[in-house]
Amino acid sequence: MQPVREGLFRACDDGTARLLGGRCGECQRVHFPRGETCPYCSAEDCSDAELGPRGTLWLYTSVLRAPPGYRGDVPFGFGIVELEQGARVISRLTEADPARLRRGQSMRLVVDRLHNDEDGNPVSTYAFAPEGE
Ligand SMILES: [Zn+2]
């Protein structure tokens, strides 16, 4: 599948994915997406860091109506996941039913189909799936 944008994530052979983030050489904190400047201490000493695949669900909701410009399926899950490396990221969730999600749930990063392009080819993005599914 074609990624929705280059440089955001990488698919792994085991079906999981990694976010292409950055690690600050000064404060050692990680961030996503990758930036030249650390969002925590403003140092410009950031290097590449692959983040995930495990995380913990912090907040979640179900998006029932398509946001402007969005061409994928609705409803879809959306939430904040704290990565095992410490950063919190806003992400699509593979589970759209809030009744099947809970705060503190173990999640894993996967590649998910976002929509099909004009030629009918699938376009992928990263998403968090409940662990064990
Ligand atoms: Zn920093």
C-alpha cells in the first residue's frame, strides 16, 4: 500500500509499524512527527528515532462524520496513545466502537488502510490496534 505521506511511518514484516520520530540529544525526550527542533527544550540537536510499536491508550473517541477533506470510512476511532518510549501521539485507532476501548488499554502500532486513491489503489496510514486483536 502507498503511504498517505512519506516520512511518517514504516511498515515492519511482522505486521506492526514504527513511527519515524526524533530524539533530542539534549534532553533525550522523543517526539513525533520528527522535527529539527526539540518541542520540549528547543535544542536543535535531534536525531532519527523509530517509535513504537507498543503504547497505552489515554483518550479515545469515535468520529462519526467525515472531517473536511477526509475520504476514508466512518465511523473511525481516534485517540491519544502514550508510546512505550514516552511520547504521546494523536492517532487513528482501528477500533471505532468506544465500548470496546478503555483507558490504559495496551495498543500496538499497525498499518491500516485509510482510503482508496482516484485510481482505486489503497492508501495506508498508521493506526493503533488493541493488543491481542
Ligand atoms: Zn530536548
